Amino acid sequence: MMEVSIQSIALAAVLAILTTWAWKVVNWVWLRPKRLERLLRQQGLFGKPYTFLFGDLKENSRLLQQAKSKPIAVSDDIKPHLLPFLHQSFQTYGKDSFMWMGPTPRVNITNPEQLKEIFSKINDYPKQASNPLVKLLADGLVSHEGEKWQRHRKIINPAFHMEKLKLMLPAFYSSCTEMVDRWEKMVSVERSCEVDAWVDLQNLTRDVISRTAFGSSFEEGKRIFELQEEQALLALKALQSLYIPGWRFVPTNMNRRMKNIEKELQALLMDIIRRREEAMRGGEGAGDDLLGLLLESNIKENVRMSLHDVIEECKTFYIAGQETTSVLLVWTIFLLSVHSDWQARAREEVLQIFGSRKPGLDGLGHLKIVTMILNEVLRLYPPAIELQRKVHKETKLGKLTIPPGVQLSVPILFIHHDKELWGQDAEEFKPERFAEGVSKATKNRVSFLPFGWGPRICIGQNFAMMEAKMVLVMILQQFTFELSPSYVHAPFTVITQQPQYGVQVILHKAN
């Protein structure tokens, strides 16, 4: 009798657990999404009706693949090519719309006042928790929240002060000199030659971040860049698919490859960090590179970073420090190839300030036309084309009441091209709009978001802008350039906005 009773209790417990689990699954895949959809529609937001489990993910993925399969004309609008589903949604439902990331709604926010609130109140609007597989790419300052973010920002911040960045100028110059010298040798044969600016600028910015972050060179960091490039492609795949809790533990080919890459990266970076720490213990100075400054600042802080945290920040340096500048530079070369009048104006300014001399910090600070051009490139071709945030509790955002668990999307590309914010010429390359600085270029400062905004604005923006100016000056001192007939226009996104088939230009020796 006792045995039967125990079995009955056990069976009842199992049934209770299964019932609870089944209820949670049904709530996750159907009841909760339909409830959230009703709440959003009641507030005047529009979007496609929720479809079971996948939402809009499959259609979004199909449109992205379709767009990626065919290039566009140089004069075409890039929005439907880069974010086809969002473009379609805006055309159908307007700016006040939402889409379904699986069973979770994502509301689009483009109103500057609402954007200001999102970027100012960072605790109310934290970053969207990433798919755990995506975190393998890098889990540093960019993805941290709360007290950990504050601590890391405080430790890393001194490395990006202007007096520290000034010490990095020789590294910028050395890396750029190598590329320019190689181009000069190629041009000297027939006075002109074709190069893929994307490949060369990637190698240049990788060399720069290797020198400025780790005191080494591109050759030493080559394997790290190769691994992170592969990891970024796999992370993008993970981002575009529905994440099922626990899926990362399933030994699929992609999961295994991402974890193997992570192990190799950890070992390579740990070796670099250990060597530097041993050198510092042996009496050597920390050095002027970012790793040295990070380790030195870490020692001075009461609460230090763990070795794991230092490795993750190094991975972030490698990605963010290289990608942002290389994409800024390549789209600058592209747009100046198309708009030769602005290329001539920039060259004239460069020669007026520097002549053939080595660029210095003071001179870089006086480059008004070059700065206008770079800002306009960042507006038209922002490195990050959208950002995501979320809310943990019911939150008032302007006239909207955002239920907990809803994602918010800041579609930077659409905001930067918005005619209501930038004027009827918003799709055109017109650097003169920045003649009086960013604040006068648009109706609202929060409409320009290439590096984000507010307390979480990109810590490396001065690094990126200084490097971009140095490289552009040294190219303009020596060359004129135009798009090659072999160029194919196809922007696409792998973490940042990149040229799918490179940027082929014809270089000419400047007179």
C-alpha cells in the first residue's frame, strides 16, 4: 500500500512538472505574444500579425538572402538592400511599427525625443541580451550593464584620453606609411593602378590596432583577426535565427566550430597578456598601447578585472578598434571616388595645412572639410545600421507604454536618411550640411548616431576619427582616385556595414 502511495505521489509530481512546463511553453510561443500584440496595437503601433514561434524571422532571412544575391546601382537607396524587411514594414505600416523576432515583438523607435530618453536612461533601457553563442565573439564593455559596465568603463577610459591618443599617432603613421609606400610602387610603373581599397584598408586598420592595442603588428595578430572574422560570420547566422534556450549545448557543426574558435582565441590572447604581465613584473613599463594602459589602470583600481574580463576586452579592442575605422575609411574612399569635387576640396585643404609634411595632432584638429566629409560618410553609411534595447518592467516612453520583455530597435540607417530630420536632400552626399558642426546639421542632435549617444557613447570614437583623418590625409597627399569599372555596389552587414565585393579604385599619382 505504501509503495502504491509513493508511486502515486511521484506520478502526480511528474504530471505537475510537465503541466507547468507545458504551460510555460504555450505562454512563451503563443499566449504572451498575442497579449503583447494586443497591447501594442491599442497604442497605435502596427505590424504583421504574430505567426507561431518564428514570427517574422523566416521572412526577414529570406529577404536578406534575396538582397544579398544581387548588387544595386551606386545611386540606389541602400535601405531596402541592407534592411529589406524593415524597409517594407516602414512602407506598409509607417515609422510607428513593430516586427516579430520569434515570439518577441521589436518596436521601432525613430522619434528624437524618445531616442534621447532611451540613450540617457541606460538602466531603464539596457542592451538586448545577446544569444549566448553571439557572446563568444566578444563579451566586453560594449555588452556589459550596470555596476560591471561602470567599473570597466572607469578602468578603460584613461586609455582613450586625448593625451594618450596623441602617443598613438606614430603607430598610425607607421602603419599608413607601409600602405602608401606599397601603393606608390604600384603606381610608379604606369602612373596608375587598380587596388581593392577594402582589403588594403582592413589590413591597415588591423595593423594599427595590433600596434596601438598590443604593441605588436598585423602579422602577429593575423591569426586572431582570421578567427574573429569567421566568428563574426557565425555570430551573424546565430543572430538571424530563433534561439531556443539550451540550444548552444547541442553539438551542431556551427556550435562546435564557434566553441573551438573561442578556445583558440582565448589561448592566443592569454599568451599576449601573460607575456606583458611578466614584462611588467620584470620592471618594464606598461607601455603606451591599450593593453599596457588597461593593465596599468587595472592595477590602480581597488576592484580589478579578472583575467577572463581582460581577454574579453582585448577581443573587443580587436573587433571594434579595427572594424569601425576600416568601414568608415572604405565608404569615404567610395564616396570621394564618386564625388570628385569633394575629393579635390579635401586634397586642397590637406595640402594647405600639411603640404607634404608628416601629419601632426594640431593640424588634424584643423581639418574642417575632411571632418565634414567624414561626418557625412558616417551619416550615409553608418558602421552599425541598428541598435537594440529592451525593458525589464512596464516603462513609459513618450506617449508609449512599453510592456516588460519587449525589444526596442533604433534603426540608425533609417534615422540618418530621414527627410523629416535632415531635409529633402537626406539621401544625397552633401558634407556642407556639417559646415557648422553636428548640432547645426539636423533639427535634433540625437538624429546623428554613428557612435551611439549619451553615457554609453562609443569610448573609441576619438580614436577612430583621429586614425581616419591621419589615413585620409596621407592618401590625399599622394594620390587621386576614381571608382574602377570592375566595382560592384553591394553594401551588406557583418556586425558592421561592409562592401560585399570590395571597393576597387584606380589610383593616380597626385601632381
